[in-house]
Amino acid sequence: MADDPGTRSGTGQTRRRGAALEEAILRAAVDELTESGYAALTMEKVAARAGTNKNAVYRRWPNRLALGIAAYRQLSTTVPLPDTGELRGDVLAFLRLANRHWSSPLGAILRELLSAAGGAPELLARMQGQSGDAAAAPWLTILGRAVARGEAAPEALHPRVATVAIVLLRNEYVVRGVPTAPDEVLVEIVDEVFLPLVRRRGPSSG
Amino acid sequence: MADDPGTRSGTGQTRRRGAALEEAILRAAVDELTESGYAALTMEKVAARAGTNKNAVYRRWPNRLALGIAAYRQLSTTVPLPDTGELRGDVLAFLRLANRHWSSPLGAILRELLSAAGGAPELLARMQGQSGDAAAAPWLTILGRAVARGEAAPEALHPRVATVAIVLLRNEYVVRGVPTAPDEVLVEIVDEVFLPLVRRRGPSSG
DNA sequence: CAACTAAGGTACGTTACGTACCTTAAATCG
DNA sequence: CGATTTAAGGTACGTAACGTACCTTAGTTG
């Protein structure tokens, strides 16, 4: 920010307005969020870093959580869906991507935001959408391919079934208290639970 | 607390010491926690309610989180393991117990504490232990009975398999943003995922 | 140009965590 | 029993940060 042309310099008297200022604030929030996480994100620090003051921030975002969420959304990326040509490979690859994501600083930030957003379902839904592995759609795609290849039973094409692997992985995080799991665990989830579940289907109760 | 004999009354000059005071503080913390949750639990209010001051509280618990956890532990109860004589009934009954627990004020408190405890694995482990449905042991017991009765395949006797139902239920909470799920969901989890998983076991990859 | 708007600057009320320090009742020790 | 020690009771306060209020001023619009 030393020589940023948009900066309000002591002598320059040039005020950023509208989108330019909003962008500067967002960038500052992103930087603070990635450096220190959500808990340490303060309106004061973001404003200072953006070279403005809290008024400008509050004029755009009603509160700290909203700003945190906006900053997070700047950071999130979409993950490419793996296509290895076989079910086990696809699922393992996608699980590994997810594992990497959740063990990254980004994962911790997301968890903090989810916790702070505690009671707001729509907000939660929007946050979930940012973590690509949470939705059923990509998993259904992977499973759909497997069904087409004859690797899985057609009855297994159900969102809750399709997402079992990722759900189990996230449960591992809870149990372990850390947002990462060793690769053997991923392999075990796939081989001991997921594959048996989708390949042969016993009769369900009537 | 109107006529509690242990109370330091204005004229009585009788100070509670040691365990008696600790108990009074804990009781106050429990009351505050159940009435207002962890976020609204303050050291000031607990101390006032216990008829003491923050020094006494801080002499026993290093910080607010520790006090919150101690109070929570006073509250937690053990749930009886259902035994309906058949697998589906057992699993459904235990899931229903869990659903009721997590949708109770106690569940919200636990979630708050887990979130506040964010980076401390041992602490987390201890908290988890308080929520009886999280551990694998009861689920393995239920599944073990089913295996003995011939209702489930012996290879399914694995902690990760046994806990699939409860893990899926908790994922429902995350997806919904509320700590409760309709009974049809519980039934679906059991019938669509859990029972097919444990009854017939396809070959796992070598 | 005047009016309006948003940016920049400053101040402040409120809340609560946690710490420090003092007085005093109660327990312990010689 | 008196002296010493310890913990309880009481009070004060530094700090941090959220969010609000208000004022000045640069920039835009009609």
C-alpha cells in the first residue's frame, strides 16, 4: 500500500469513492483474515489497513460477521471434479482434495465463520456452497458415472449415500480435534464403508 | 438463595470456604449456562449469582471456557442403551434419543463449548465423551447384538461402520443449520444407508 | 453554483475479560 | 492463646473492540 495510486495520501487529497473504496476494504479484510483468522479480525484493523475508518466499513457491511463472510468469499475457489475413469479413484481423489482444503488455513476460517453464523440457516447455506465438497451434486456426478460404468448399483444414487464418504471424513475431524486425517483413513473410509455400500445393495426394509 | 444457610449474609459474617464455595459457584454457573447459554455466560454474573466475586472464581478456573466446561459437565447425563430385540429398532431408538438430545438446550451449549474450545484436542476429547451418542462403543454394542442375532454381517463390526447413522444425522444438522431433523430423515438414514451397509457386505478392494 | 452524498476523522458509551490490591474472616501453627 | 497464614469478600481499573454518533470536507449531481 506504499505507492498505491488509489491511496488517500496526506497531501494528495484524493478520496476513493464507491467501488474503489469497497475493493480496498475487501482486500484489507482478506489480508487480515488470512493472516490472523476470523477471531482476530477487527473492524478497526481492517479499516486502518484499508486506509479508511470504520464508518466506511459499517456503511457497507452491517457487522463483523458480514465482513468476514464477504472476505471469505473472495478467497474460495472451486475445486475441479476428478475423473480417473473408475469409482475408487474418483472418490479417493476428491476426498484428498477435500482433506487438503479443510486442513488449510481456509478451512479454519470457514469453521470459524460457520460457528459465528450459528443460527442463520440461509447464511449457512451460502457458506456451505463455498466449500465445494459439501454439496451432494459433485458426489452424485461421481457416483452417476460409476453407475453408468456398472461399478455401482443404481439404487445407490441417492444424495445421502453419495455423500457418506465426505461426511465420514468430516466426522474424523471432529473426533480428532484437528481438521486433517491421515491418508490411510481416507482409504479405509472408501474401502470399508463407501465401496461396500454402493456396490451391492441389500434389501431395504419395506 | 433467599435463605440458603451457606450464604454470606450482610450481618451473618459467615464466609463459605473451599468446597462449599466451589459448589455454589458451580451451581450458579450451571444456572446461568442453562438459562442463557455459553455466549451470555459471564464471570461477573456467575460470581454475583453465587454471592461471591470474580477473584474466587478465577482462583479455581483459569478462564471462562474452563468454567463453562465444568458447568456443562455437571449437566450431562448418560443415556440408556435401547434394546428392542432387533437391529432396526435399536438403531432408530438410539438415533431418536440422540436427536432429542442435540435439539435440546444442552446440545446448543455443547456446540458453543466445542466451538470455543476450537484448538484444544484433549479438551475436545473430554467434551465429546459427555455426549454419549458420539462414541463408537454403544453403537458397537448395538451392532454386536445384531451380529449375534444374525441380522448383520460380522465384517460390519467396525467402529466407523457402526457410527455411520449418527454421523449422518449430525451432518443433517450441519446441512439444515438447525440441530434437529424430522423423524422421516432418521428412518431414511437407517433404511437407505445403515441397514444396507451392515446386512450384506460386498467385497472390499484388496 | 448550491445541494447532496459519502469519505475521512474523532469521540465515546458499553460490555466484559482478566488483573491488581486492600481488608477481613477463618484456619492453622507454635 | 496469640501470631501467622490463607482464602474470601470488596473495589478499582487497564485493555480491547463493537458499534454509534457527530463533525468536517472532498467529490458528484442537478
